[in-house]
Amino acid sequence: MTIALFAIATGGLLWQVLGQIGITLIGQDSSFTLWSFWLPSCALWLNQDVMITDYSAFPFQQNLLLVLSPLGSLLYFGLRGLRLSPPLAFNLLYGVSVIFTGWTTAAYLRYFGLPKAGSLFAGVLLVFSPVMHYQLSHGHPDLMALGWIPLGCLVWEQVRSRQRHSVWLALVWVGTVLTSVPLTLLALVVWLPYITVSILQTREEERHWLINSMLVQVLVWVAVCMTYPLPGLFKTWVGLAPPAEATALLTNVWQLTVATGFIGLVWVALAVLAIASLWRDTFVQTKHSQATRSAPPVDRTIAGFWLGMGLLSLLLALIPAGSGWFSTHQQWLSPADWIALASVSFCLLIAFGLASVWQRWELGDHRVRVLAMMPLVVLVVTIALRPAPPTVAWRPSPAYTAIGKEPGDYALLEVPFGIHSLTNGRQFGSGFDLQQYAVIHRKRTLNGNIAGSGTDAFNTDTHSLLLRALAGQPFVPTASITAELQTLVQSQQIGYVVVQLARLQPGQQTQIFGLFDTKTSGLCRVFRDSSTVVYRTKWHPFDCNQPLMLVNSP
């Protein structure tokens, strides 16, 4: 039932784009995320570095430590193994993250004996939080897997009470690392004080056993991390990836709209009620004696912990970027990350604080049920009023499949050209999302998103007359641009140039074809359909004029 509930919640979260789930990528940065799910398999197959790569925005290297998700890659390829299309396999990962997050949140609360209704409500509240919609809109299903945080706490409680072997705790740690490094950092912010407080609360004869067990699991975890992600972390520190440039993401997470205003009022009201309930101990001093007798006592220390963690997270999210200590240190966590931790903390606090309310719900108190339905109605209204998450079109040319079947390690130049920094939002051109088709053609791309600031790439590409022309700026084909094209093909070992007709205005098409179709360009047109024109370069080991051999063509 719990899984079915959160499967329905996934449908509610995606209801505006459910009809496109198999034909588009959901989220504005989803083209990059899809590419990052595909890249590890390519790197391992070619025995290349997984984290430091030049497969996007070639030839510039970037460190993918903070954006890789090995577990997401594994799940993606598992779904692809079922013969699902890349968009459908990618979009289903949103459902996996939502169901996982809701289920683990409810399971953690149920461990403490909280009513099932309240535990499920907390999970639903977290699923429909603004930060989950933010990650959905930006195309990061891996960062929606916030369930690792309560799952780690749940497994620790079970290890502490000897219901589980401590190896389960190590598995949770490793699973979190393989999901996302930023998510691991958030989890550590919670787990370290959570475990410390619980050890201090443990009887002395049990404390030594717990500490020894923890040390063994930490050694196992560190041994695994020596393979991933510590090597990439060391490479980042030596400067292969520039320090992240802070951006004001908090306003993007909590934009003032009717929907966010509604849910904001619900969160504030429920949090205030939960704190007041804990303060006055109303879950004990209730008029309903039957509810009091059947309701287990709420651990006030645990509830207070989540209150403190929520307030601390909000404080760190509101600290102005680039000030004080943050101005001289690399910012591994953004305001959106801290808001995510605050969302988890306050959801759990609300469940603990209003335990008696949900107990009376389960006992059939009609007045409580009417009051409790109000936040549920507001959540439904919020879902209806929220803007639809952006989508990225998926229109792969059959030429990509043919190129993917060719041997050789070379690059593709796609038109329109474009690069985009995920760190500071800087953009040049518009074709950076075309890197998503690398999951089909399996080659390096000059187009693409950059995980860091991309200073070198922007300084180089924006000064290129050729790339400025291919990025959409007006130009007149000249001998100098033709010479630069020939030099670029040779220096970057470009095998194909792919022109996306639908992305260009008629005047731009005329200019670009006037450049590419000249005898001196060094390009041969080898394929054309209604949406794509493909040129093979004379550098390519195949004969330049040989037609592209389409897969399954007669």
C-alpha cells in the first residue's frame, strides 16, 4: 500500500507531463543528466577516467565528481535493458526516487511507533515540497532521492537495538555515495550528530560495542570510497575543476507564486503546531484517554534534533553567497541542497509533533479528520496550480545510430553550437542540449554543458569567428572562416558535422550551407532527412563521399 501511494504521488508530481514521459526529457538540465548517466559505461568500456572527462565541450576537461550518479547510471541501464527508450528510462527514475524517498520517510517514522497516517502524510509532504519540484524542473532525479537521509537513521536505530547487523549501515553509506556526492555530504551533516547523540544516550555497557562496530563499518566505507569518490575529490582539490561560483538558487527554489504561497502556509502552520505540541506535551495531556493509552511516547530528544537540524539548514541556506568563510572555500553545497535538508527535517518534526493528531485520526475522530484534510486539500490545490516542469525535445536522427555503430574515437560538431555552465548559468549559443544524443552516437561532442564555470572553454569558443557563426550570430562565409573550419577539424579530430534544421532560421541555414557545401570546406554531405543534414569530414578514416550506412536500411 505504501509503495502504491507514492507511485500515485509520482503521477501527481508529473501529471502535467505524463503524456510526454516517453518522448521528451523532463527538466531543463535533463540532457546533461541523461548524458552523465550514460558516460560511466562509455568510460569503463574504453578504460578511461570516469570523473575527469572531455567527452562534452571537447577538448576542455571537466571534473564530474559533484554531478555523477553511479547508482543512477546502473538503474538507467537496467531500464534500458528492458528495451525502453532513453527518455522513458530516464523519466522513470523520477518515480524510483519519489517512491524510495516517501517509503523510507514513512518507515523511519513507523519505527518509532508513530501512526501510519502521520508517517504517510510526512512522506507525501516531503514528496510535494518545493525542493522536490525544483529538482524535477531542473532534471535531477538522483538529487530527489532524499530518502537516504532517514534510511541511514533508521538502519542506525536498528543496529543500535541489534535488530540489524552493522553491515547494513555500511551498505546505506555506500548507496548514498553512489547516488550523489552532494547528497552524501548532506547525509553526513545529519548522521554524524545523530549517531553521536544516540551513542551518548546508550548505556555504558552497550556503548563500547556500538563504537567498535562503528569503527569497523567506517573502515569498510573508507575502503570503498578509495575507489569512488575520493580519487575525484583529490583531483578537484588540485585544481582540475575550478571552485564553484555561487549563484542565488534560493529564490529559484521558493519562488513566490500562488502554489508556493499555499504550500508555504501549510508548512509554517504545521511546523508551528508541531513545535507547540512538543512544547506543551499535548500528545500526553489529551482529553481522549483511549488515544493517550494507545499512543506510544514520542522521543522528545529525536524531535528536538530534527528541529535543530531544520533551523540550522535554513540558516545555512540564507547565508549570503561569497561572504565570510564561504568566500574563500569551495562551495560543495548550494542553498537548494540546504533547503532539501531543511525539508526532510521539518517533515519529520511535523510527524513527531503531531503524533497524537494522527493517532486520533486512526481512532476515527471525525473532527480531527476534517482538520487534517485541510492540508491535504491544499497539497492537491498546489499540485494543480504549479507550473509544468520544462521538457527537452527528443528527436534523434537515424544518422546518430549509424554513427554509433562506427568504430573510432572522434568528435562531433553539432549546429547550432552551444555550451552552458551548470555552475554559473553562463551560456554561449543554444545547442548545448544536443549532447543528449551522445547516448546514441557515443562520440565526443564540442557542444554541451560544463559542470564547472568553464572559463577556459568560454574564453576560447566565444573568440572563434567560426563557432560564433555556428552559434547563431550573423556572418558572411569568408576564406578565414573556411580555414578555421579546416583547422578545427584537424586539431579536434572531428569526424562529422551534424546540422539540426529545426533549430535554425531559414537565413541561418542558407549561410551555413553556403559555408559547408563549398569545395574548400573539407566536408562531404552524406545524409539528409527532414530534420538533419550530416557532413563527414575529410579527416574521417572513411571515404568522405561514401554515404552513411544507416542501420537496418535496405
